[in-house]
Amino acid sequence: MIFQKMDGETLVKKPGDLEGSMFKINDLKNCNVFIFDHTSQMTIDRCEDCIFVIGPVKNAIFIRDSKRCQFTVACG
């Protein structure tokens, strides 16, 4: 599952949408992202000026090449 190449959107995954699967987020700009379901692992690449509220992530969250983003994350 993935959110990618969006600008100015509010993106939400509700409880039960992911059911523990891995999730990727790529190339977002000016977005608000809310992940309210558990995931095994998350990768966030090349995002700019975004707000992320993410949790819980069982293993690891990888954040690479992102600029001016705010993160609130629950991670094991």
C-alpha cells in the first residue's frame, strides 16, 4: 500500500485499513497524513512541508530525503 505524488491533500488510513502490512509514502508536498492503523514497517521518502501522525509501527520507520516535515510517531 502506498501514498504517492500528491500535493495539498489530507490523507487518512483508518483502523483496519492496513491490518499490520508494510506501508510506503513517497513524494508528497504540503500534505497532512494520519495513519490510525498499525503497520509492520513504514518508509517515507522525498516529502516536503508535510505533517505526519503515525502509529503504531511494529518494527521500524525509515524517513529519507524529506524537508520541513513534522512527525508524531509511535514505533517499537
